[in-house]
Amino acid sequence: MPVVLFEDGFGQLRTGSLGSPVGAHAEYHYLPEVGPKGNWAISTFVSSIPSQLAWRVARHRDQPVLLQTYQNKLAHTHPMIVGGEELWAD
């Protein structure tokens, strides 16, 4: 019997950005607007607004998709998003 380990949950997310333009404040404060959205959390970004808005939920042929829209020109960081349950174990 198959067991589902991860469901992306795009159907429950609103179309639009997963991030919020909060500047560097999230480096030292918890801000709910940059917290996880559904099963997804942005794990790295820099303080520039385009980086903070890099990830979005969009529609392609009426299907929800995860879209990365940031053209990274920095060598020290890359936009990254993580999904799933933080308490998963091997």
C-alpha cells in the first residue's frame, strides 16, 4: 500500500509571492509574514526586495506551480525554499 510522504499543497496556496519585502529585519526578528506558507518555507534570501520576492505560486495551464523569479548575481547566496515537516527523520 503506497504511503504519501510529502504533498506539495499548492492547491491550498493563494497565487502570488511566498515572501514579503521586510528588508533585513528577518535576520534578527521573527516576522509572521516571512514564516512558512503551507508546506513551504523560504530558507535563504538577502535583504533586497527582489530576492525576498523570488518565490511565487503561479498557474500554468490551470495547474498551480512554484516559480522562482530572481536573477541571482551574488556568489555568496542562492534563493532556496524548503518543504515538508521539520520533524521528519531518517
